[in-house]
Amino acid sequence: MAMINFLRLRRSGFAQARSAAAGVVVGPRAAGSVRSLFGAINIWFWAIVGVPTLIAAVYYFGIASDLYLSQAQFVVRGPGASGSTGGLAALFEGSTFSQQGEEEAEMVQAFIMSRDAVRKLDREDNLRAIFGRPEGDIVYRFPGLLSWRQDFEALYKAYGRFVSVDTDTSTGITTLSVKAFRPEDAHRIAASLLKASEQLVNELNERAREDALRSFQKEVHDTEQQIADIQAKLTAYRIQEKMLDPKTAAEGPLKLLEVLNTQRAAALAQLADALRNSPSSPQIPVLKTRIASLDKLIADEHSKITGNTNSVASLESAYERLDVARNMAEAQLASALKSLEAARLNAQRQQLYIETIATPNLPDYPLYPKRIVSFSMVLASCLLVYGIAWLLVASVREHAAA
């Protein structure tokens, strides 16, 4: 019996198919089936799933422009830990280096995505023209539906759609990705950003070097100024006292005093010999007069050397104070110059630099947009939202019925 009913249904189906093929109008039952089909797919399904996926299909497969990708990879290097230590200390040093490298890479990454980088590109590479190429679609290009304004903030907002940078914390490698409507534009922006990053690192190195050397340079400058002041005082002293060197000027009176003392000793010896051998000799008064004259000359020379005022000793004392101050300043200058050189070498060891691993490539094939993947993601997201909404509505109806 069931087999007979199946054959009847099969014959009726074939008859309906032939009627439709012959242009015979289907009856009210067929129209009701169509209405039930569209009734099952309600308006919310079309609003949540149908319309968005239709718009996505039209955009990705009919409007979206090709985008070329240029990438560059680099590592920001800084002062590394010495390799002489081992064991646990080496492990800690490696950890510190990794943290420092990550901070330095984040610094460069922040600059690449900053407004300063956008201004530099706009000024030197005409960034607005690159983002607004006629090949670009009306949605993605600048200005477009996503960025209809033309001011700098709108340009900066659009910049984030074309440029991205990411750092792998495990390896320290930073990847710069640039998308553009033309391959040469993508390569040009990537190369400019890499060059600007190197300039930034060089400027930071120069600033850090100047900060590290500023105090030592000031000490050297102050010491040199102190030596110059002392030398000026010595020159003025020589001019005022009309002598080149008080030490040299004291040699003359000392030699003369030595000669006078020798002559006085000889005269005393002659006087003693005359008094012993011939007490009534007429040479005795002459010798006494000569000795008295020598004593007076010796006293005068002593006063010139060790007198209270304008003596060689007083002049030499003032000169020696300035000379000692100059020698101390020169020693201090030598120490300051040594410290400055050590600080300069240490600053050079502390410098950062960018080591390029992969230079920006010139793309020959557009990698974006990924049309099928993007459309599938839109469809899956819409279906997921619709499913969640359907479950919520069903739950509310179930609780309301209860």
C-alpha cells in the first residue's frame, strides 16, 4: 500500500513538472508553498544576515580596489650585557637585555604610528596623494566614505588603515607593513618610514650623548676658564713687578750674597792673620773698613731678599701662590679631560641602532583585500549574531509562556 501511494505521489509530481514546463499556471497550493518559504525566513534574518552579506558581496567582489603590501623587518639594538659572566647572572643579564630591547622597539613603533611620522610623510612624500590615488575605491581611499574630511586628523585616522607595525617579543624583530593602491607607493612609504626611524634613533643617541657629556664638558670649560684667569693674573703680575720670573730674579741677589760672604770671610781671615802677626800693621784699619762695608752690602742684599716690603721673598710668595693655583687647575683639567673621554666612550657603548633584516620589497601582486576570506567572515559573523538573537528571543518566549 505504501508503495502504491509513493508511485501516485511520484506521478503527480511529474505531472506538475510537465505543467510548469508547458507554461501552465500553478495553483494556489504552489503559491502558498512560496509564501511559507519566505515566511520561515523572517524579516530579522534578512536584516541581520541577508542585507549585510549582500553589501559585503557587492563591495568585496565589485567595488574594493586591489592593495599592494610592502614589508620591512628590523631589530632595534642597544647596549648588551657582557658575555663574561655565566650561570644565573648571565640569565638575569639576558632578561634585562630583552626588556630593554622591547622598550626600544616599542619606542620606534610608537614613532612610526605617531602624528609626527604622518606629518613627515605628508611633507616629504605627498601622503595625501598616495592615499587618494584614482585606483582606490570610494570607500577605502582618502578622502572617501570612511574618511570624508580632508584635515590632518582625518589623514592620521586613514594612516592607520594603510600602515601597521608589530614587534615579536620573543625574537625582538619588528615588522613594518605598508599597504597602498600602487606597488611603488607602498615601497616608497615603507622606505621613508625606515629611514625616519633611523634618524629618530640617531637623534636620540645624540641627545643622550649630549646629556651624558654636558656635566663633564662644563667642568672642562670651567677649569680652562680658571686657568686662563690665573694666567692673566700672572701676566699682570709680571708686568707690574717688571720681572719675568721671581725665582730667576732671586738668583742674582743670592749669587751676589754668596760672593759677598766669601769676600767677607776672606777679609776676616786676613784681619785675623794681621792681628796675630803684626798688630801694628797699617792694613788692619783698611781690613776693618772693608769688612764693615761688606757687612753693610750683605745686610742690604738680605733686606732685598727677605725684607718686609718689595723683597724678593714677598714677590716670590705672591707669584708662587698663583703658580700653585695654576698647577692645581692644570691637574684638575687633566682629570676632567680624562673623565670626559671616559664618558664619551661609555656614551658610544650605550648608543642604539637599527639593524635592518629585510629591506622594503616592491610588491608585484596585490595581496589585499582577501575577498573570499573577508566575505566569509562577514557571513559567519552575521549568522552568529542572528543565532544569538534567535536563542535570546526563544528563551524570552519560553519564559513568557511559562
